[in-house]
Amino acid sequence: MKKKILLFCDPGIDDSLAIIYTLLHPDLELVGIVTSYGNVTKETATANAYYLVQLAGHKNIPIIPGAANPVQQEEVTYYPEIHGKESIGPIRPPSDMQYQIYPFDMIRYLLNLHGKDLIMVDTGRSTSLATAFILFNQEIKKAGAFYLMGGAFFVPGNATPLAEANFFGDPTSSNYLLKFAHNLTITPLNVTNYAIVTDAMINRIVQEVDSPFEFLLSPIFEYYFEAYKKLIPGIQGAPIHDLLTVMVVANPSIVDFIYYDAKVIDGTVEGKGLSYIDLRPKSQKGKTRIAMNLHYDRFVEEFFRVMLNK
């Protein structure tokens, strides 16, 4: 039976590649997308998500607009220099595109419909998923598992020297999820920074596969890669953070895990968004799976297996 994914995201180039991968994966079923602010505004993220699913011929997948701001109501910082003005590089969805959006209560419906078969994956800011916990506090207990792309444990952040962007964007909501989400897996920068996709990998896919996404893969990757070359001179490809998180749902053997309960600092300016675990000798290990080592060869193999439809 296919694993049923409800994806919370803010597309976003790496979010877009995660959506494409999920749509193409033979063992995953994308049952809904919850869009929110992050890489771009909620409205643009919603349009981008629908654009991708309709390219694949899956207009029936519910697109559910979520949060427009973090709970602190601070001014939101977007990242057009990394993802583009419309957040999928140089690609522009049709300006006259018409699409249906679903109410936030659709999440409750999906929880009741799929129960423990539903896997909730959040590759964006934590606000929308935390809101779902608050609104649907009984139904959300039915979900089978939760996966978060977020955090940086004892390694530098990417939003600040200490913090990863998703946890930095709404640390209060991230902390809430770390405390209350059951069967939780986190894929932090410790592994996602090494989920490098290269020009050669994208070129092989474009050359070998007839795909509805063929025309956009090279342009959006090149835009993303150019941004990373400015951030990290000499880098040989671009890390596709959100893609790895969905990959771990499908194939957890591509990473190694440690088990600790994590927390996020949300009270100080300097430490805002910093994720940490207690590694003192007498500290107790927790139930949260935290990915700490990527097997890059398995990552590449899994990427080609799905994207080349093998």
C-alpha cells in the first residue's frame, strides 16, 4: 500500500522538487498540500503548488492555504535571491490560472479519512502544522507519523549563524511540534546540507525521461545552483533540503538516526531558532528520530530510481 503524504510546504525550489518527487514516486500518494508563507507569500506558494500538480494531471489533489505569518506576527523575510521572485526560479505560472482551494478544515477530513495511514510532512515554517494541532487536537492523534525539515544541531545555521530557516521563521510553533508530535522524525541541516544534486544529475533526467516537468527542471535548478554558488563558493551542486525529507519517508535507510528530544530557543534575539539536544552523559535519550548522517550514494540512487521511473 502506498504511503499517504499530507505535505506542508512553501514552494520554493527545493519544495517544488519535493512535490515533483512525491508525485512521481511509485510508493507515495500525495493526498494534499498545505501552503504557507516562507520562501514566498502564502498566495504565491498556493499558486505554485497548484501549478505543479496540474502539470502532472493531478488537479484533484487538495491545495489548502495555511498560515500567512508566524505566531509572533513579526515581519516575514522572503528569499527571492535564492528561489526567485515567484519562488520557482525563472518559471512563471500562468497569470490567468484558475484553481480551487480547500478550507483548512480539509486537514481534519484527511485525518479522519486516512487515520494512521496518513503521514504529515512539513518542509516549511511550522506555523500551519502547529495550528492544525491546536484546531484538531483529537483528530491529529490519529496520524501515523510526522516529519519535519528543520533545525541545525551543533552545526551552523542558514538563516543566522545559529539557526536554520524553518525553525528560525517561527520557533514558537517549532517548539510546540517538537513537544507534541508523536512518531516524529527531523531532517536537519546536518544531513540536508549534503543532499547535493548536480547539473549532471538534472541533465541525465531531462535527457532520459519524458516528463511533464521536463521543461522546468533545468531552469529552476540552474537558478538555485547559481544562488548557492554565491553563498558557498566552490560548491559542486545545490542541497535540496526538502527533497531529502520526503526521501526519508520513502527510504529511511539513506540516513542514520540518533534519538533525543529536541528543543528550539524562541526567547532571545541572538539565539532565536537555535535547535539543541541534551548530550550530557546522564541525559535520557528521547523518542524523536534526528537524522545525523547522510549516505550520499543511497541518496543519489534513490533520486535516480524515482526521477528516471526505474
